[in-house]
Amino acid sequence: MKVGTALNMLSQPGQTDAAVLTEHFVLGDLAEPLGFDSLMALEHHFTGYAMSPAPLQLLAYFAGRTKRIALGTAVIVLPWHDPIRVAEQIALLDIMCGGRCLFGFGRGAASVEYEGFGVPMGEARGRFAESAQIIVQALSQPTFEFSGEFYKIPRTAIRPRPISHPERRFYASSVSPESAELMAKLGFSMLLIMQNEWSKCKADIDRFYDIATNAGHAPHRPVILTNVSCAASRAEANELAFQYLGAKWDSIENHYHFGDGHLAGVKGYESYEALAKTYSKLKDPAARKKATDFYVSIQITGTPDDCLQKIAELQRVTGLEHLICEFAWGGLPHHLAESNMRLFASDVLPVLQHDPAFAVRAPQGAREKKRAAHENMFAPA
């Protein structure tokens, strides 16, 4: 199994933005010497929910500071960008890092970000589909042209040309059923943010790969992004997870405003309507505790042995190929985040990478019957 880490640079009261970023740069610099396989950058804007507005620029920084580790995005939100510029930046990064890059894409769900870029949110699905096709053609073909609803590109070429085939290592984050179908048909592999019980995730993965196979594609097994709380004792790991993962609800709602139900009327986001009921309940302490209990239960928490057992089960259920771990979440203090990362790296990571029990394999057996999922939970990266 491949194992990476992601940098989620949440703004913190009492700290300058520069100080927060510096702490995460330290964690990024630890990834390669501690033995991780990949380092992933997020994309968010305007609210401080994750202060990573330029993931390819951030990865270029780490390309110059590393030799071995894969560099990836989780994700680039395509509707906010000119697809030609994205393709050019991918090609340049591919050269800068010697071809050790992979790319996740998404369409985003925060109206504040769409408004900030002046892009109508109702156009997200169409813009994503066209941008994805353009980027693949730009990277894979010496010259190309495109004519769509949103983009019309005369025959052209991007330069420099990439040195590998980054378009063969494209992943997409799909939350809604509509997004999953679109991304599977494009031939992308699946990047899954762990936000629902694992049996439900398996059903989503199975559906995604069925659609992709029927469309003639053979995508890689899933990349899964999850939070990790690894400590010497189970009690300590769980206490930190409940305190700081529980604090994520405020930052999520401040950024996405799911609780006001505004997404119900946005074309392409109709499936988000049920989130309003869930997030509006989080003002109630009992409901918030219930949501936090559930959210912690589907992350990787506990002692190193606990983490190994949970990851083994996650792999059994999902056919996981590449696990991305967030070690600094919800305002967890830097020294605790670093301790979390170092303990996982020393006691968990070598087993995941070298024990034959964690060799990548497809899920076993027939399709599992779906259990009832928790009520419309969505805790994005």
C-alpha cells in the first residue's frame, strides 16, 4: 500500500497566516525523510478554511526540496481555472519533479469561492467536464482543438511538453452521484474523502468502477483521504480526535454554509439539499456530539496497532490502493500534529508499505448489501 500525507492549512485565531503555513511547511518537509510515499496539496480560497490557494505552486516548492516522494493535488477545482493554464502548470511541474506527480480534480461546493471568482455555480458541472477533456488532450496530444459551450480553443499546443504521462494519473473527488458518474465516464480514477461509513463508501466505489468499466476505462483503485489520530494510548488518541475533529464543524459551516440550504436551488448540486437539515442541527450540543462520535468512528484513530487494524479493514472493504493521511486537523496544535505524524511513521507506515497483508488487491466477494448510512453527513477536506 502507498501512504501519503496532505497539508490542510486551517487559519488559527491568535496566529498569523504566515505562522500557520510555516508549521505546515515543517510537516511537508518531514514527509520524505519519514518514509511517506506522497505529499498532497488542497485548494481553497477566501475564508481561511484551508489556506492553500495555489496547490501546483505549493507542490513546485516541494519539488525542489524532495527527491523521491510523489506530489499530488487533492484537489484542483477545475471550474475556477482556465484549463489551458492548468495543463501548462501540470506539464511544468511534471518536468520539475521528474514525473513523480499525480493529480486530483474536483468541482467544489462552496458558493463563497464561486462568487469570489465570478463563476456561476450552476455552470460547475459543464465547466468541469469541458476543462477535464481539454487538459487530457493538451497533455496527451502534440496539438489539439476544442469546441464546447464554455471553451472554444483553436488548434494549439502547450509547451513545454510533459516528460511522463500525467493524464494517466488523474483522480477525481466525487461526492454527489452526478459527479461520480461524470468523472467515471471521463476515465479518471477515484479520490475519496472519508466522510461516510465504510460499507456505504464501498457501494459508491463499486458504482464508480462499474460506470468506468462500462465506458471502456480501467481506472486505478481508489485513493482515500482520511484524518489520523495516532497516540501511545487509545484514550489520548480518541480525546484529541473528539476535541479537534469536533471543532471542524464550525470551520466547515463557516466556509460552505450548508446549514442554510442554499444549494438546493443550484443546478448540479440538488443532492446537497439534505445537508441543510444535518448541519442546522449542529447548533444543538447533543446533535453535535452525535455527529462528532460518528465522524471520529470512520477516521483512523487509536494506538499504532489500532490504526493498523482499522486500515486493514478499510482496505478489505474498499480495495484501497493509496491512503492519504491528514495529521494536522481542526486546529490541532503543531507539536501534537508532529507527534501524531512521527508515531504513525515509525510504528504504522513500515507495516503498511512492506507487510504482504497490505498488498494492494481488489475487494473480495460479492457486492455488500448497503447498511443505512449516517444521516447525510459531509465533512469535506
